[in-house]
Amino acid sequence: MRNSFLFRIVFMVFALAAILAVIVAAMSNSFSASGGSVQSQTLFEQFIIGGGPIVWFVLLPMSLVTVYLAVEFGLNICRKRLLPGDSGQRIVSALQQFGIGQLEAVIGGRDDFVSAAIVKAVAQGRGDWFRMRSIVDESLQEQAGGLLRRIEWLSLIGNVSPMVGLFGTVFGMIKLFNAIVTAGGQPQPAQLAEGISIALVTTFWGLFIAIPALAIHGIFRNRIETLISEAVEEAEKVMPQIRAGLKKRQAEQLKQKQPVIKSPIQEISAKSSDRVRRPPLRTK
């Protein structure tokens, strides 16, 4: 959790610095253009500054968010964290060593699929194995659903960014026709360049963001579905051990509550021993 928090802080600082750098570069470029100097444009000027405010304030932040989500999900949605190879064996070992009564305390700090489901089942199952088994299935489905909802942000960005690019295309075409009207129907190519640049660059950025975002979303979706199906199989291997642990604990509890039944011979011998120990009555 701490590493994730630090990563978010560092990324936010980097994103703000990148956006500020783009704005400063765009302003300096506009001042140099107004001075009349003609220079060859770099890729930065063509593909970022040439796109206008729609790229600076909308599409560029969306691309940074896409990179952030891809890195964060890549670190968190992985087999090593969600489904370690020995997760089921560690639960069985803890169950055999500490018993089912201490199982929640022993594995409660683990956040993989199987451990989280078993902890919830032990905490809410109330000693009923069938109830615990249904809780394990529900917990695994909830964990998978939570991860699928998180990666939906990538799908949302992938579907929205082309629409933003199309909006920029329409905006650029409007500027182009306004330049034609302003020039009296005979504009110079330089007067049309700004509108064409906005139209093409915003379309480029919309597709440039959407294609990786949708591809990464599909990759993570397949990974989650694969891991959760394997987690179900791993939990099925652990549940028989949980059932054996429940039976063992119930037998111990029943043994502690069962009263000691004495045979008639033991009762007669106990009464006779009481008479022997009892002192004789004194008469005055």
C-alpha cells in the first residue's frame, strides 16, 4: 500500500510537470510565431503544440492517466500477488499447525484471492461448512468483480478518446472554414494550416490513446478471468481440509462439554469411601 501511494504521488507530480511544460512550450511557440520567424517544426510542435488546447488539456492528460493505470494494474494484477503458487499449501499448513480457530489470525494479513476468501468464510461461516463454501465462492466473485470494475476505466478512456479526437476534428474544420471566410474565399495555405493541424492532430491523439487503452483492458480482463478460475480450483483443494478442521474442533468441544458418567460400582465405592472419611458422631 505504501509503495502504491508513493507511486501515485510521483506520477501526479510528473503529470503536472509535463502539462505545465507543454503549456509553456505552446506559449513560447506562439510568441515566436508572432515575431515572424519561420522555422522547421519539431515532432513536439507538430503533434502536441499543433493540436491546440484540446490536446493540451484533454487528450494529453488522458494519455498520462492511461499510462498510470497500465503501470498500476501491471503491478497489482499479477499472479505473484493475487495467486501465489503455494497459497493453498500455506493455508493447509497453517490449518494443521494452528487449527481452524487461529486460521483467521494467521492468514488475515494476506491479500491473495484464496486467502482473502478463506478468511471471510472462517469469519462469517459460523462453523457451517456448507455456508463457508458458498461464502468462498461469493468472495472470489466479489474480488474478480472489483478488479473488473477497476480496469473498466481503461475501457472508458478507450471509448471516449476517439470521441474527443472527433470533437477536435470538427473544431479544426470550423476554424478552417472561418479562415476561408475571413480571407474572402481566397486564403493562403498558411491561413488554413492551423485548422487542418488541429483536425488531424486531435484525431491522431484520439486513436493513439484508444488503441493501447482497449488492448490493455482486454489483456487485464483475460488475466483476471484466468487467475480467478485457477483460484476457484485452488480453493476447492483447501475446503476438504477446512471441513476436517471443523470436525476436529466440534469433536473437541463436544468432548469438553460431555459430563463424566460413573458406573453403579463406582458410585457405591465413592459412597463407602465417604463414610470411611466421615468422623464418628460424639455423644454427650
